[in-house]
Amino acid sequence: MSEHDDDLKAVAHAYIEQREEGVTDYPAFVAAVGAYRKRHPETSNGEAALIVSNLMQEMPRAGCL
């Protein structure tokens, strides 16, 4: 599995887990950004948010939703 696939999996897991617990979209997104930054601590919050946003666009195609 590639780093990209691992990142997508971590982001999807964090987001979906939060949504299943009833958390609204934005806090779930923040959790996904946190999951990404845990894997890439050198990434700024703004950059991580942009990357996560792009990764989340792939989630339906990757069968994550």
C-alpha cells in the first residue's frame, strides 16, 4: 500500500468514525486533519486541511463512504 493510500485510509477512518458518533461535518473534518497531521507532523494546519480536503474528494471513489 502506498503512503497516499495509507493517508486516505487514516483520514477516512477518522472522519467516518466521528460522523458515525453523530459529530457534525466540520468537527469530523478537524478530526481528519488531526489524523493526517499525526502521520505528517511537519505539515502546517492550513496545508493539512487542503490535503485532507483533496483526499476526502477521493473517499467515495475509494469505497470509503
